[in-house]
Amino acid sequence: MKRRGFVKRGCVPTLYRAEYPHIARILASEGFNDAMLAKVFAVKPPTLAHWKATRPAFADAIKVGRQPVTQGSCALADAVRAGRQRVAQGGCA
């Protein structure tokens, strides 16, 4: 019987989730390096490197997030900063 989340017998299930590319892109745009991303995803840096090597969507999201922000492409970054400011001022709604 094939167990869900296992690649081979004896391997541990992957910690990778489908929403990680989106999260990684946002964090990379905020200046997070690989070590910081690994901490956010609760994995070791070699695991993050493995994800980047084997999951093109994840690697591409980090590359896009680390590109300089150009005029018109900063709406997401502005929304994240605005949300942080709201939380810092004590309002979450």
C-alpha cells in the first residue's frame, strides 16, 4: 500500500507545501536570505537548497522576489508594508 507523502519506503514525508512559493516570493522581496527563509519554513538550509533545486516554481518565486522592484510592480510589497504598519499601530482589522 502506498502511503501519501512518501516517495520511497523509509523516507520521511516532505515538509514542502504548495503555498511556499508565494510566501517565499514575498519574503525574498523583503530581503530575506536563504538562511532566514529556512528558519521561516522550519527547515535546515540544505533542505531549502534541495527545494530550490527540485521545485522550479519555488526557485523562480525566490528569484522574482529578489529582483529589484520596478514602477508598477510594487503593489504587493506596498500591501505587505501597509499591513505591517497597521499591525504595529495596534490595528489588525
